Amino acid sequence: MTHRFDPTSLREYDIRGIVGKTLGPDDARAIGRGFATRVRRAGGTRVAVGRDGRHSSPEMEAALVEGLRQSGVDVVRIGLGPTPMLYYAEAVLEVDGGIQITGSHNPADYNGFKMVLQHKPFFGADIQDLGRLAEQGDWEEGEGAVSDVDIVDDYVGRLMAGYAGGAYRIGWDAGNGVAGPIIEKLVKLLPGEHHLLFTDVDGDFPNHHPDPTEEKNLAHLKALVAEKQLDFGLAFDGDGDRIGAIDGEGRVIWGDQLLSILAEPVLKEVPGATIIADVKASQALYDRIAELGGEPVMWKTGHSLIKMKMKETDAPLAGEMSGHIFFAHDYYGFDDAQYAAVRLIRAVHMIGKSMTDIRSAMPAMVNTPEMRFQVDESRKFAVIDEVLARLKEEGADVNDTDGARVNTPDGWWLLRASNTQDVLVARAEAKDEAGLDRLLAMIDDQLARSGLKRGPQAGH
């Protein structure tokens, strides 16, 4: 028995594809066989499996479980729940790895798999290895058992352990993603007044796309906060590992701004600690961490890479512009939007100002959203190398942690290659519009010198 995956489905951080086109039950079965083989060769015997609310997830789960069992691993099914609930199960149950079936924040016809092996992210070369094992049919044989564990109430209880006072009037938008039922249980335990939107799990996402980093998807939440005059609003992506937020005036609090709020109480409790953010984050965040006595570290974008860096630097907190927030302080070090929500309530309480006042006090910067544009897969990393070579030759102030991030008197600009798609990502931030125009002109100039132009925006 051998199997070949569609090469586009084996991504850097997960496996992902369009159901019926680039991903199907046969792929799920082969993932099960390959992952179980890796687990057994590492001396393990048990794997936890969870799934999101997409229409294709039950069928994918059945095939995955079958594959895991055929390669001799016992499966603990935790059922429907957010990705962080699977990470939680992997951390607290006696298992050797975990797989979440999820299309994350992708359109409804996508699905995929996020994996963790022995409490470490399973990504990059590990994912390519599943492809190699499948092509060679190099799988362990066996007959594993299946059991079901209901971990929902334990997980919600663990989320509540992050709460430490403060009763607020809050709007919650689950976007019909899988976080909905967890949020319904959570708000029953939290003091204050809570107004919920779209907590029923629906794989068609009928109200809006479940990606809180796109401002248009926060329209319903803004309307709710305005209508009820709430203190702030929280939003979640399709699989509950990314958070979005707005203040009482409906202003978006972006990922790096959330991190600057969350960092304040953490640095009071762990003075001088390292706080990690990705290369897309504002300079204002790095300055704020330093001002609070922390050690800011700029690192590569990607949840698996950030988790590894946290372990290496013993960082209690990290975050990405995309709304992945990672707590190792009083938690397990993985990205959990539900836990980040509870910690955000706690942070606002401990800072002692309203969310709106906290947001108003942040430095006003003019910046672009994340601009993504298509580029041939074979060219994307080469272009970045060319840009870096030119910048270094010209003596620019450049950071090459992940692509090229260039500081100028106006501010900074970034150009990096996406690890998961055939796109380049650009971003710029300045103190005023004229400065931003100059930064964008520098990006365009570098692209032109590599035979490209900042073309139409590519989707996620």
C-alpha cells in the first residue's frame, strides 16, 4: 500500500487542501498511517484526535482514525472543539501526540490537519516526511483501539484559571466557528455582562468569514458593541486559535497591540522576561516591551516557529500580527484564543483603565495592512535574497530574521516570502502619510529591480 499526496497540500505548518480536489479521505487515512508510524518509532502508543465544525470534518476524522489504528496506535477522540482544546488534551491526557482536523480560517471548502508530537509542533520536515512514508508505504502495522473522552468542561475550567477579577460588558463573535460552544460555557462562568454572536457551529459560515484579522469581518461585532454600548468586543477565527478585538469605540485592536496589553501584567509578574513577536509587528510594540522592562525579540512568522523560539528563550508570552497569542506564563505555551480572551480581561482589570483608554494611549502610527501578492513559487525566495543583497550593499539598516525588514527615518518596511503560499507579503509603518508613501516607494523600487510589481492583492 502506498499513497501520493497532492504536493500543494503538504504545507510548512500543517496539511491543508480543498476537499474533493487536493484533499480527501484517502489522504486522511495516509496521514493517520504516517503519523502513527512516527509515534510508534518514537516509542509512543496513543494519539488524541479532535475536529472542527466543517461539513467534511466527520468523514475526515473517520478516515484518519482508521489510518492511525491500522498502524497500531490507540486513538482518544475528543470530538468537536477548537484546535487549542486538542493542544490542551495533548498536554494533559496520557497521549504521545495529537491531530486536529481543521480548515482553520480558510473558505468552507477547505480542510486540513494540525499536528503535535510529544508536546512539540510537528511541522516543516516532519510534514514532508509523512509524504515520503506514504510514497514508500513505509508504515507500521497493528490494530489500535478507539476511546472517546469528553474534555470540554475540563478545558473550560482550565480557561477560567486564567481569570483574576474584573467584570465587564463584552461582545463575543465566534463567527460560526468551532469556538462557539466553548464561549457559551465560558461566559456563564465569567462575571459581567456578555452578548454573543454566531456561536452555533455552521460549516457554511453564513454570517461572515471567520477571520478576525480582516476588519470587514468585525462589522457585526462593531454594531453590537455600539448598540449595547459595551466595554469591548472579542472575535475568534474558525478553529479558535486566533483572536481579534475592538475597543468600546469600535476601533480594532490589532495583534501586536493586544500583545502590548497582555505583556504589561506578565512583565510585572516576570520582570525582565523575553516577549516574542513576529517580524510584521509594529515598532511601537517592541518599544513598549522594552519600556515595561522586558526583552523584546523579533522572530519569524509562523505558529510552529514561535513555539520553538519560546522554548529556547523561556519566554512567558509571544504573539503574531495574525492574532495567534501564546502563553507559557501559567499555561502550556500554545496559541489559544479562548485563553487569550480570559487573560485580556484580566490584563484590562490589572492595568486599571478601560480598554478604550488603553487603546487611545497607544502611539498613532500610519501603516498598511498585510499586503499579499502572487509570485511564482520558484521565484519567491530568490526575490527576497536579491533584495537583501542589494540592501546590504547599499548599507541599509536591515533585519533579515524573516525576509527583509528595513528601518529608515520614516519608519520601517517589510518584504517576506510566505511559507505556505506562492505570495510575497509586504507591510510598512510610518509616523505620517508622507513617510508611508516614501516607504511604499522603496518597496516598489526593490520589486521593480527584481522584475516584479506590487500587483493585485492575493487572498489568504
